[in-house]
Amino acid sequence: MLGRIRDRGLADLPTLIGWSYRGGLRWRSSSEVVRGGRNLTSERVVKEHRHLEDLFEALSRTFVAEASDENVWEAFEELSNELHAHFDQEDQLYFPAIWALKPELKEPMEELARRHDMFRDQLRRIGDHLGHGDLEGAAGVFHTVDRLFRVHEQLEEQILERLESELELEE
């Protein structure tokens, strides 16, 4: 998505993330962007979360299978790169747009962004363990991150659902 934003320019940013300027900056109505009962932005975030869960599962399997250091490192790099891109997208695009629309959600969204920083730190720890050939240490940190991320993504999805419900009532 970040590549598409660079290609199309910032003028298209609200459209890319499911927002509309019609009548001021606002969440696009369900009739404009709903597919299967979900807002486009919410749908994207949920889809990304499911993709990240698949990557967590893939890395978990490499730890369980006691795969080679190289296989573990490759699975970790893929997950780490995708998580960093996902966090950057949420921190720089989705969250600021949400709290601009609903200032009362700024505090919970800022807390989610702080958790992204914690996840980034934990990913560095996993990388450090792997860099030193410590698969057991890496696996321990990874399993904690895996559990925490699943709770984190549920919180994000609940906030998006709440926002959608509130905005539908305002229409």
C-alpha cells in the first residue's frame, strides 16, 4: 500500500485507506465501501491480521520442527518485515485518521501504537537471539510475542468495529 501512496500521491491517501472528503474528512459510508458487511479499512486490517497470523504459524512450525538456523531466520525475516510494514501503516495512516475523526479514540489508538513499539523491541530481541545461534531463546521470546499479538489484534479489530457502528449511527 505504501508504494501505491507514493505512486498516486497524498491527495489519494484518504481513498486508499477508506476515507472520503465528501462533506469533510469522514469514514466512507457502508454503501460506498462495504464488502461482506465490513468497511474497506477494517476489512484490510482484518485481512492483514489473518496474513500475519499465518506468518506467525509458519515461524512457529520452524521452531517446533527444529529446522535449520537458515530456515528459522528466513521465516523470522518474513514475519518481521511484514509486521514492521503493518505497524508503520497503522501508526502513520490508519490511527491518525481515526483519531482525527473521533478524538475520543486518540488515547486507545496511541496505546496501540505504543504496543507496536514494544513489538518492534521484541522482534529485535528475537533477531539478536537468532544472530547468536540461540534458537531456544528466540523461540521463548517469539511465543510470548505470538500470544500478545493475537490479543493486540483483537483489540484493534474491536475498536474498528466500534468505530464503524458509531459512524453508521451518525449517517
